[in-house]
Amino acid sequence: MISKACQYGIRATIFIVSRHHDGVKLNISEIAREVDAPEAFMAKILQVLSKHRIITSLKGPYGGFFIEDFQLEQPVIKIVNAIDGMSVFEECGLGLKQCSASHPCPMHDQYKIARDALQNAFLHTSLRKLAQEVNEGDSFIKNLALKKSESC
Amino acid sequence: MISKACQYGIRATIFIVSRHHDGVKLNISEIAREVDAPEAFMAKILQVLSKHRIITSLKGPYGGFFIEDFQLEQPVIKIVNAIDGMSVFEECGLGLKQCSASHPCPMHDQYKIARDALQNAFLHTSLRKLAQEVNEGDSFIKNLALKKSESC
DNA sequence: TTAATAAAGGATAAAAATGTCCTTTATTAA
DNA sequence: TTAATAAAGGACATTTTTATCCTTTATTAA
């Protein structure tokens, strides 16, 4: 559905947004640890996100990754687009290049419903909104699968 | 979303169903050619479908692949399950093992809508129904992306 | 019983995705 | 200016997916 790299990217971004206060910067090893991703792989992904201006990075001591105010309202789909591209939302379910609304394959209509629902899920969720739902706590990753209202 | 192997499998099955009359059997090379898949890879996939009793195969001269009457009403999801498994319909969008209805991640509700839509697309479409929509013609693959009503 | 035919199945190869290691570049404080 | 720190980036390794090749097994007709 969506690549592992992309999932790591979304998790990392949510983590960064959830720690967005007063000039806090996070380094690769901390991010990788908290979102449960291999460090060097996480580094590559953060690089992509930074180049796409989804997050911001600074080199050197006191550097790291963080998110700026103007970046908070971006929809998650920007992450998907940066890492996986938009093809999941566009391609035919049977892998037919000829398939389109005017030349539909037998699964087209049903499949399009699912594809569009997926696109909407990522399009209508902003980074800020996602991070709002995250609980405080020792382990980011454990609290990620736990709505704020349902905190233990 | 769904693997290439699985797409080949669905296309092959639609092709076989669309040729389902009076003891017609199709061999690997013909199927592979018509659904535009590499022959040896197609063979492996047909083997899986045959073992799962989604289609039927017979060895030897006058052998080949075909579908029996009792197999026509199977939903396409059986093919997906045989080749990719059911994990696409079950796993968390952010790749979290802890995520569930009672412990939802911030994307859970939105993502579930898309996941369920995908599952329904495959669950509520039978092989027979799919093949019904396919046009007659020289090239199966070209006519696949063309509803019967819109035939040229 | 033999030759021919077609799928089954094992082994291997190529490509893509994931993951790792190490060097370079930028920035900071001393 | 130097040493330390952290991201950028290049090269490589591993794993998974996709694809190919070749041998074996089953079936048929002659």
C-alpha cells in the first residue's frame, strides 16, 4: 500500500511535530530510536523530507531536525509524494496502463473508490492535526497507537 | 497496494474465465501472452492459483488451465489472499504493530476507510462478474480496459 | 511401451527496496 | 584556527520481489 520508507517518514515527522516548541532540534539517532526505524535508513529519509521542505534541518553542533510554523499545516500526502510518489493514487488496480475513466478495466469503479479514500486520508490530514492526537510519555512509538482521550 | 504477481494472477484468471466454454483449456504461453506477463513468472502464479483451487490445471497433451463451473462465483479476494495474503487489509497505515481499533494510531480511522474500501472491492466482485465485462476481440489485454457497453 | 506435450517444481538471476558504513561538508564554541 | 558535532551524501550489503532456466512428473495418442 505504502512503502516502509514512507511509514518511517510519516512517523518521524509526527514525532518532530509533537516536539515542536521553542527551538527544539532533534538529531537522527534520537528520531530513529523513538520511531523505531534503522538509523542510517532514517537519515536518508529525513534527507528527502528536508530537501522537499517538509521539515527543516541544520548542520553542526546544536543542529538537527525540526519543523517551522509555516510547515505545520502541510497535509501528510506531501510526505507520501516525496518518498513514494503519487502513483498509488493514480494507477490501475490490475496494472493496466490503458485503464482510465473513459477506458475502465472491470475493477476500475470499485478500485477507484478505495484509491480515492486513501488519497483523501492523506490529503485531509495535516501534520499538526496528526501530532495533536499523540500522547506525552516516555516512549513515543508506544503512545502513537493510543488516542489522547484514551490515555492510560 | 497490490503486488505485480497478484495483478498478473487476476488478469490471468479473468482471461481464463472469459474463455470458459465447452472444455477449452489454455496453456501457459498463451495465457502469459494474452495478459502481458513474463511466461515463467506466469507459470509460478498459475501454479499457486491451481493449488488454491481457484483455477484447475491438467498436465499432459490436451492439458492446460481452465475454470470449472463451481469456481466461477469465487470473489477476487481469493486470488489476492492466495498470492499476497490478507495483510493489506489488516495492517496499520503507519506500520505499527500495536495499532488496532482499541489502540488506534492518529491515522487509524481515515486509513481504515480506505483499507475497507479496498477489501470490499475485491470481496464483492466475483470472477464471473469480472469476466462478463470483458469484450471479445483479438487482443485480450487491450479489450480488458474497455467496458462491454463502450466497445468500439 | 514410446514419444510428445504440458504443468510442477527446483535452482538461479536480475531488479528493487531496505538497510549499513564511511567520508565529506557545514556550523559552532572555545 | 581548531576540535567537535551533526547532517549530507556516496558506496556497498542484504532482503524481497520479480523474472528466467532447466529438470521432473503426469498424461495422452500412437
